[in-house]
Amino acid sequence: MSFAKWGASLSLIAALVACGGGQRAAEKEKTDNGGQTSVRITDKGFQIRSADGETTVDAGGAVTVDKDFPSDVLVYPGAKPVMQSRDESKFTLVLTTKENMAKVVESYREKMTASGWQESAKADTPNNTMLQYKKDDRVAVVNVTSDGTDTQIMVFTGKEKD
């Protein structure tokens, strides 16, 4: 799956979680596609397994940052993780904070470049800023959104050609 399609899919999942769609039933497993694809729903999130690999998504109250999340990508200090996913070498992390959106954006711009990332794109609207970075064969996309009360940070990172 391309990085862009993967990111778009996880954006949809994050939006559902943010809107309260993260309620889960008891643990279940469903196999489909002739036994080639399985989805396991747990109290923490879900796992999708197929011939293409495995994706794990955690959402809700007990989310933690994956232990293998790249150390050179900023996890905003004091922000609460509300969703994280991992698909082989790709990671998505959604955080919320009460910090001002402009302060969050400036922190990402400073810390990412200080960690060796090169900013390759930036797009602004009044309530949203998207930052894109490159480092070696990896990309990182940081999307910061505010509703005036809370600031949501979505970070996608992985290999550019995966």
C-alpha cells in the first residue's frame, strides 16, 4: 500500500476515534478473503493481517506511543496519545494538547529540522497546518489542527517508497 493511501486510511480512522467512534466490543476475530485476511478487535484497538503484512491500531483511553516509534520524530511534550498505529515500518500517531496551535507548529518546525529532517512542504489554513519532511529514504507528515480549545497533532512517518 502506498504511503499516501496508508496515511489517508489512517486519517479516516483517527477522525472516527476523535468523533467517538472508538467504542469497541469484546475481543473478536473475523477472517475473510478465503482465510487470507483477518481482523482482530480488542479492548485496545484492532489488528489487520493479510498476505501484505500486519497493521495494528490502538485507540481510546489506554494508548501509548509504540516503543519502535522513530526517536528522531517529535512526540509533542505533554500531549496525550489518542491513537497510534503501526504497519511494518510506517507509524501514525495522533495526539491532543491544550497548547496553542501556533506554538505546536513552531515546536515541530524547530525540533524536526534540529533532528536532521528537511522541510519539503508546508500548507496553512486558519485552523490547520500541514508540514512535510524528508530524511534519507523516510518521510514525515505532521498535521496540526485546532478547534480553538484543543489542538490535535497527527504524525505519519515511514519509508518514502514503501
